[in-house]
Amino acid sequence: MSQLWKQWLKTVNRYPQKKIFIDTSLNQIITAQELTQRVEQLTETSLFQKIKEAEVAFCLPNGMDWLTLFLAIQKAGAIALPLDNTLSQSAQWNVAKQLGAHFLWQDHGLYDFKQIKFPKKNSCLIKLTSGTSGKVKKVYCSTQNMVADGQQIISTMKIKSSDINLGLIPFGHSYGLGNLIMPLILQGTPIVSAPTFLPAQIPQWIKQFQVTIFPSVPTIFQLLNELPSVRSLKPLRLVVSAGARLSCDVAQHFFKKFELKLHNFYGSSETGGICYDKTGLATLSGRSVGKPLDRVKVKIMPLERIQVKSRAVFNRVFLLHDLGRWNRWGELELLGRQQPLVNVGGKKINPQEIELLLRAEKNISEILTMPYQDKAREFFVVIVEGSCNEKEIWRFLYQKLPLWKMPKKIIVTPKMPRTVRGKLDVNQLKKLLRLM
């Protein structure tokens, strides 16, 4: 069994009868002891006798089944590999096999891929990340990594055992694991869960279940701002935004409407949590993602790349492709991601330069530059999300850049496609470019 399961047993011994999980879809409330019994019943079956140190893929929506299976995998000493719950059954097979999983949990059974086992020592979990490439990669995590990430988030955000989390972000993503699953395992912080939801249901659940903490993504906060009849989210005390860039307009509207500050949270699958805006003032002004979490060291390396050092990182140190700089408040300001130079007419262009120029403009909430091939020549395209128009952007760039640095195309859209993580869906944007 993994140390994560032993950590859970310590929490159960402290709070055996505590109501730690509320499933709104089933109107079901589970105590810590009841959850443990469910896990033990599952692991007593013959299915779980052969998976020690194996990578076990599963694709489940948020809910009691997800949590039970995750803990069962930990009890069996295996490595959990949560897949995006939007995958079809056939896609689950293909993705799990491509990722090198040894087993796939589907239809209440374990299917063996007969793949040779090369276990990653001390791993208990595999996170999946695609960054801006759109290609899925595996990130191995040990129990020590997961516990450290959970402790750093709990300490910095001051999450208490008595708090109640509203768990709408996917449990299996790095954000959900760090902010929902680990506080539950480490200190019994309850989760109110819903596999699917409408924004109008969120205020009702917050009031009904006395939710105090709500980690979510910018899109959800924008939708809450637009609910005409809702003016209160009491007894909510902490609202965390991560997964994508949050505009200061959304944060200011949210504060004006609900008298609650949004708090930017920045992290990655490879590192866990990195920075957090404790006061919410940096988020309101849109100036940064806050300061490093407790016990997390952040360093700006040459070419402005961000380096993270903490016990939550598998090899203790990780160099991100994200770019950043420190502002005068000692906060981390994100500058986008390191991108390959584009060769246009024999001259090298850094698309990052265009992104930095446009981020200072109003009415632009998100920007993405992408390489573009046209008749064997390389160009780049700028995709902008916002209420501005294409002519305004062309006019602005002509004033700031020489002609040879100008993009081939500028695409303006009121809303870019996003994944269930709240990140830009690069694959969908590539399809959009191919259609044009």
C-alpha cells in the first residue's frame, strides 16, 4: 500500500464520523469511515490482487466512484492514471494503451493490456499535461510530492479541516488534486461534488451545503457575473481562480457584485502549486499571479524562464516553458510561454514580442501566437480573444512593429475554445487554422 493510503487512515482515525463527501447528483452524504469501508470492499476483490506497482488508467466523472477507486489504487500499491472524463469508451482504450498503462478500469472491471511493467519507483500517481503543444505527456508523482503540494496549498491558502470545498473542477487534474483531493486526504476537508452542473446551481449549493471555499476557472466566474438574480454567495470566504488567465475586468465585476475578491493561483502539472495572490489585490488590478507558495522557491532564469524548486516536484527542480518577471511588489508577472523563433524571409521573429505588446491593450482577454505554413513559407498567426476588432489590432501593430515582424493573419474571436481544465484548446485552434 502507498503512503497516501496510510495518510488517509490517519485522517479517518481522527474524524471517523465526519461527513467528508457530499454528492449533489445522488443526494448522498458519506462519512470518512464509510468511504474507507467502500475502498476496503473494492480491494478485497481478486481484481486488485495483481496490480501492485502497475499503472492503472481510469476515466470517471467527479463523484464517490472516482474517490473510491483512487484510494483503492493507493491501497493496492499501484499508480493511479486519471484520464479526462470526456473520453468515449473506445477513446479510453486507445489513450490508455498509448500512454503505456498496464490496466484500464472500465465497466467495474480491470482490463489488462499485457504491457511489460517498468514501474517508476515511489510513484503513486501520473498527471497528464499538454501545455501549449496539444500533445499529452505523463508526469510521475510520488506520495511525498502529493503530500508536499497539499501541505503547501493548505498552509498558503489557510484551508482548514472545518472548511467545505465546492468540487466542480476535475478531480484528476493537478488543480483538483492539490486543492480538493489532498486537503480531504490530509486533514478531512469535505468536498461537495457534482459531475455536471449549470452555473445557476452554484449559488444554491453554496448556500445549501454551507460551502466556504470555491476553486474554479475564469470562465465560471464570468458566468456567475452574468447571473442577473444572484447577489450573494454567502457563506463563501475564499474564491480561487486558476487554469487560465483571469482578466481584471472579471475580477472587478465579481468583487463589485458579490463583495468577494478572486485570488489568482498559478501552478503546473509538473510542479503543483507555484504562486498565489493572498490579498486578492494583484488579481483585482490584473498585475500578477501573486507570490510563491509557502516552501516553494521560484527563480527567473536566463531568457525569463521560470524555475520552480519544492518538495512537490518529482526531481525537486523543474524549469518551465512559462516566462515571467518580478514586479515591484515582489509578485510574479507572467509573460507567456517560450516559443520557437519563426523564420520569415531569412529573419528570425519572436512571436512573444507581439503577445507582450497586445497584452497591454484593453478589450483583449487572451492571446495566442501560432506558426503557420503557406506554400512552403513559414509565418505566424495571432489569435485574439476579446471585444476589439481586427482593424484596431492591425493599426496598433503597424505603429509598434516594422513590416517584416507583422503576422500573416490576425483572427479575433469573442471566445476561444478551451479544454475541461480551462486552458486553451490548442488542437481545436489548429483545426480552425486549417479550415481558413
